[in-house]
Amino acid sequence: MTNTLLIVFVKNKTLGTVKTRLAKTIGDYGAFEVYTELLKITEKVANQVPYSKRIYFSNNVEENTWGNHIKTIQNGANLGDRMLNAFKDGFNAGYENIVLIGSDLPDISETEINEAFEALKTKDAVFGPAEDGGYYLIGLSKLIPEVFSNKPWSQPSLLNETLKTLTQNNSTFSTLKTLNDIDTYDDLIASKFYKNNKILQEKIQQLND
């Protein structure tokens, strides 16, 4: 076992439960197709980096996906609780540097993940800022529970409030390149991911004709 762990939070692919904000514009089937493509990107990138991996599903473990990585279910009343518990699992298992990503970021690459682990060699925490004010990646070299409690989840002040907490705790941190996740139709059509995926464009067009 290496001392580095990559955690991936995955939503189970259930129609009507993935990319719900996007579904308001392109429908549940369109949102499902988009999330399916985003999952493929996330899995490909995760498999290209040399760290231990644990896959945390939202509702139930899908044994026929994600190869032989450890798979389990997210545990907690809200996103903060679920991430905190996942980090606790990792540190309790003996990992020293842990990075967590979601599965809806089309521009995630090995670069961001490798840079995050590099940052954790000298910092307590690292974040990948999202354009909407949240973050697409969080890494810790020690457990900092305050990062996950009483935070404005899904709000544009999330990252700023989180960094403020770290500053108040005298914890060190760094940030990566800002990227944009896909939450809305505007996010989707502005992304290279969508512009370069003609098959996905055709599927969504057919679904909405």
C-alpha cells in the first residue's frame, strides 16, 4: 500500500437523479447521457495516476464498474459529513495524504491530481477551485473536521468560507487551477468537452427534438 489515496465520489447512474439542474433544460435522459460521459472521463483519469483508490458510491456499490478498486457507499447526512467520513476512513487505514474528487468535471486530468499530492507534501490542505465558488478537489495531509462542518454547500461562498476556516485554525493550504464543472446547460454548451463530443451532441439533440 502506498501512503497516498485518491477518493472518488460517484453518483449511481439512476435516471432522474444525476445532474438534476442540467435536466431542467435537456431532460432526465439528456442529463443521464452527459453524466455517463463525465464518469468515463473521471474513471480514465483515475486509472492513469499511481495512487491507491477508493470509490464511494452515492447509494449502492456497482460491482461491475471501476475494476478492482475498493468500493463502498458514502455515509453521512450531507456532503460535508460524507466527505469527512471518507477522509476518516482513509486516515484510519494508514494513508497519510488523501485527495478527493467528484465525477462531474470534464477538464480534470492527471495534472491536477498529481499537483494536489505534491502540495500535500508541505501543506495541510489543497483545493481545486471551481468557477462557481465551490471546489472540484480537496486534499488533506491530516484530518481537519472543521473544513466539513457548517459550510454553505452548493453556494458560491463555499471555498472562501472553507479557506477562512483554515486560516482561523492556522492550517496551511494551497490552491490549484480553477476549473468549471457541468451543472447547468450554459456550463455544458460552453465546455470543450461538449463542443468536441459530436456523438453526445447528436444524442441530446435527438432526445429534445
